[in-house]
Amino acid sequence: MNLTEFNQSDHCVQLFCPERSVSSALYFLLYVCAAAMVFLTVCGNLLVIISVFHFKQLHTPTNTLVLSLALSDFLVGVLVMPSMLIWIIESCWIFGTDFCIFFSFISGLLMNLSIYNISMISVDRYLALSNPFLYTNTISRRTMCTVVYSNWCACLTYMTAIYYFNGGLMTSVLCPGECFYFLNEVCSIIDLVVSFIFPLSVIIILYTRVFIIAKKHATAIRELNNHTRPKSQKVTSHLTKSERKAAKVLGILVSVFLICLLPYFIYSLLGEIVDLQLQIFQKVLIMSYLNSTINPVIYALFYPWFRKCVRLILSLKIFHTDSALINILS
């Protein structure tokens, strides 16, 4: 995935990093906020990873995808966010050419992984709701692990190929104090389709179907209430509520995903048409990384099992004997 398509002649005129123009207090505050953002991203996703790994009840096909998403988000917090935030605060790339090449490659790889993890979650939820019996009998955790491994390998292969056919990593236009990777016209179009148009189409179409199916299930449960005894009303009412809550959480996840990543891809589309500034590029890029920070917060707000896992982890109860067998879904 290309970081941007700046016009080379316009963006290689600044030969040295500008002097810092903000006060020391504001400078310190910016670094505190950056550190807090990295800390929240790393720790939040690490809690998701530990939860899914440790507790046996969470060893499900769907949570295998959640684990893959949390791992890619965790790596964003460890490998990409710190250098990106320092670049923004300092208004200068201070890490040199070699790390710029690594940064360009790994940020594109992790963004692709996040996008396709979300896409696979949408496929998983659609299959589970549209044909639950077939899903239960055919989709095992082992099968989902194979799918996840294949996704990681495919994204790594794609990123390597797109950089190779673009002329290699060293064709980056590296101005002093800047770090950009430029794709040629053909690679840029291919990347737009593979990294944005295709996965976004899958996500929108399948989540639309998920909402339709969830609504049908809720309607069917309400109709069933009219033909059953009063004592079953509480149970069916709970099921209806669960369906609505599941649809709500899915909608929030997808909405946050689109809000965070759409500006980046819109910017990529307009990069060759409109002369956009470096500051705008940095803002839309860091906004795309915010999705990695927000995902664990969504889990904490809407999933009681995750809150319970966090309490057990922070209280160190996961080190107790048979802690992996604790019932966290009740």
C-alpha cells in the first residue's frame, strides 16, 4: 500500500528539518498525548490477545479472527505509531533512510492485515447467521487458524510483490526530513483495488446482509412469542435483545473502521489530482491508525466477557491453577 502520491518536485524542496515553533510546555504535552495513545493501543490489544489465548471458552473460530485483528493492531502500536507520532510532533523524519523503508513496508502490511481481518470477520458473521448449522459443522477453530495464517501470508506476499514490481524499496523518494514511498500509476491502481475497493465492498455488502438477517431473526422471535406460553416470553425477549446488541456492536465496529480509514483512501485518490499538504497526509494517516486504538475500547464497552477477562488479568488471577477454565461468559 502506498503511503501517498506526492508530487516529487514540490516536496523535495525542504532540505532540512524546520526549527520547532511550539513552546516547551506544549511540546511536552504533545509527547504525553502521543505516549498515552501508544500505551492504550499496545495494552488494549495485548489484553485482547491474552484473553483469547488464555481462556478456553474464547477458543472459537470467530475469536480466532478477533485475535488476528488484535495482533495486527498491537503491531501497529509497537512498530508504526511511535515513529509516526514523533514525525508529526517534530515535523521531521529523524530516523534515517533504512528505517523509513521498513516503516513504509510494515505500515502498508499492517493496514492491509487490519482491512482483511475486518473483511473476514464480516464473512464469518454472515456465514454464521445465514446458515448456522452448516457453519457449526464445517468451520472449526483449526480451519479458521488456517484461514488466518493464509491471510497473513497473502498480505506479506502481496506487499512484497507490489514493492518489487514498483521498482524495489530503494525507489522511495526520500527527501531530508521526509519519508514517503511512491507507487507508479499501474501499481497505484492495483493497490487501490486490492487494498480498498474489494475489501470495502465485501464489508459493506456482507454487513448489510447481517443486519437484514438479524432483523428477520428478531421478527421471527417476536412472532414466536405470540404463540408460546407467557413463561417463555422472558427467554425469547432476551434472545431478541441479544440479536439487536450483536447487530449494534457489528455496526459500531464497521462504522469506526470506515470513519478511520476512508479519509486515508480518499486522500490517496486525490493525491495526484490536488496538491495536498504534508500536514494533511500525516493527519489522515494517524487517523487510520486510531482504528487500532479504538477497537479494544469497543470490546470493553460492549462485551461483558472482555471486561471480566481484564479484571482477571489485572488481578493476576490468570496465574491461578485452572484459571483458563473460568466461566467468563456467564
